[in-house]
Amino acid sequence: AEMHMVHYKGSYGTLGGAVKRRDGLAVLGVMLEVSNNDNPALAPLATALLNITDAELYADVSAMYPLKAFLPRNIEKFYRYEGSLTTP
């Protein structure tokens, strides 16, 4: 599975305002491994997903945990680029 976390610069007010600016967004894409063990970092996201019942809906999730909780132990290998979004 794959998850994209879209972050926008608060000074632009909204995601819609930030997407129009070159420095408005940062997107972190993370590959997830299916496991029988729960990842507590995913609990707030799992709860928010219950409210998304249509492809046009989205949920703002205020995270109270470090993004590092989603990263692998070895963060030396990753891909980074400036430019277009990770999805259309």
C-alpha cells in the first residue's frame, strides 16, 4: 500500500491557495507493508478514513505524532524531487 501526506504552507491559508504557489506544498509518499501488527501512528488516520465514503471527500488530520513514525529505520535511501505532485 502507499500513502501520500500532503502538507501546505499555512501562510497561504488553504490547500487550494498553497497549490498555486511554487513553495506551497510538500508531499511525503510512504510505502506501507501489510502486517498483523498494528502501527499506533496510523490510528488517527484510520479514524479519519472512516469519514471518507466518497472519492471526492477528504479529511484534515491534525497529527499529534512525529512524521518519523511513518519512515523506515534506515532513512538514508529515499527519492526527492522538486516539481509536479505525486499524483495528477
